[in-house]
Amino acid sequence: MKDFVAQAFKVQHETWRYVVGAVLIFLIWNFGQIPFAAVVSWKSYSDGGAVNEINDYATMMNTLDKNLTFFLLMLSFVIGFFGIWFIVKFIHQQKFLEVLTSRNKFDWKRFFFAFSLVGAFIVITTLLDYYFNPQDYSINFNLVPFLILAVIGIIMVPIQTSFEEVYFRGYLMQGLGVISKNRAVPFILTSVLFGMLHYPNPEVDKVGDIILVIYIGTGFLLAIFALMDEGLELSMGFHAGNNLVAALLVTADWTAFQTESILISEAEPSVNFEVLLPVLVIYPIYIFIFAKVYKWKNWKQKLFGKVETPIEMKEI
């Protein structure tokens, strides 16, 4: 199998291209947030409020219809995804498939296996928690708003999660890999950067900085999937399944995505072992399952080893 990270050696991979490309992608993604900010400002003005009064996340989320808010938030990632495609094609002159996988074509079976595994886990654990702790939930199911949410989510959430996967585990993973010529640097840096990207989320204000353990731990989990499996199919499927099922099934008034979900969690988040449980217990189980199914080997080299220039490039 080809080396997923080393594929970047075959294209325009000078350091300046990745620095410029990473910054431009980030700016394009943030540019995509302008429609949301504009609609919120217009709504506040039309309701007789001052734009500068919208200074906290909860106020912004409650300004608009939930489905419209969700759509506008997802829209920024759609624009960001186009930004990645543009940078990969025109700055690096690279086939977009090569930032997704080392395989000759994208493996949808891997994608849907990861999607189904994490989706089933979320549904089962949520239903069990609802059964044993019904006082922690309120039923929020309204058919028409839920169907609208489902359409928006099914179309746009996979784009949102794919943007994050391709940006961190694809583009930056390959760029940092060929620049440093080892896998440890992109493995660690992309995971930490991914976690810190979520620092502005309202969950951090609610729970505290300790929740960054989950965000950064998730970054490491998805990076392991990408490096060990030589492609993004598993990480993209896992990320999409996690976010989509969660958005449809349960939300809370202190989370980043407040949706027309079936359930609303009324429980106060607690800072205890529950914060560490995913990273210390659940994530290793996912890794074990994928390692067995896909027969992962040579862990030290794939996670921390050198990134070698492909033989065909050495001969040129």
C-alpha cells in the first residue's frame, strides 16, 4: 500500500505553499461565517436591538430559528471545503483524491463501517441513559422541524466533518509530514491543533478547560485512524457519524450545535470521570475494533516513523 503522507512528495510541496495554503484555507472558512453574522445582525436590528448587544453564544443561537442557524453554521464549512479543493488543485497541483486516501479510489465501505459503528454506539448509549435517567431529558420531537433538520444534516454535516478531516488529517498531515520528514510531528501537532480549534466552543465555558482533553483526545484518535489505515475513510466516516447522529438525537442549551433534535438534555454537565471516560476507555475500544478488522501492523513506524521519499521520486 502507498504511504498516505508521502504522497505529497509527488506534488508541489515546498514549505511556503503549505504555510500560505493553510492560512488561506482558514481565512476562506472564516469568510464563510459572514452570512451567519450578517443574518444575526439583520435579525437583531429588525427586532429593535443593537448589533453590539449580541455578545454571547447563547444570545446568538436564540436570535434565529434553530434550523436556519444550523444551516448557516454548516454553510461556512461548505465554503471552507471548497477552499481546500482550490488550494490543493491550484497551489499544490495535486489530485484531490490524494489528500483523502492512498488507495486508487475512496473506500466507501470503510467510511460507512466507521459511520455505522459510532452511530450505533451513540444511539444505544443515549437510549440506555434515557431509560435509566429520564429526568435528565425532555422530548423535543416535532415532525416538520425535525425533517428539515434531517435534510440539512444529511447533506451538510458530512461536508462539515469532511472539511475538518481533510484540513487536519489530510492537508496538514501531509504538509507537516513532508516538511519534517517524519510522522510524529503531524501526528501530534494536528491532534493538538484540532483540539484547540474547539476552544471557543460554549462547552468549554460550561464545563471548563478539562473538556479539551476530549477534543485533543479525539484529534489523536482520528489521527491514528488516518495514519494506521493510510487514508481518511475511517476518520471521515467516524466524524460524520458522531456529529450527524448527535445532532439528530440529542442537544442541550450549552452545546455548539443547538438543533431541533428528538431529545434535549436537561442534565448539568459534570467535571469528573465522565470527561475522561471517552479518551481512556471508549476510544481504545474503537482503535481495537478497527485494528482487528483492518489488520493494522507496524504501529511504531506508522505513527512515529520517518516519511521517506517514494522510490519513483528518488530515481528522477
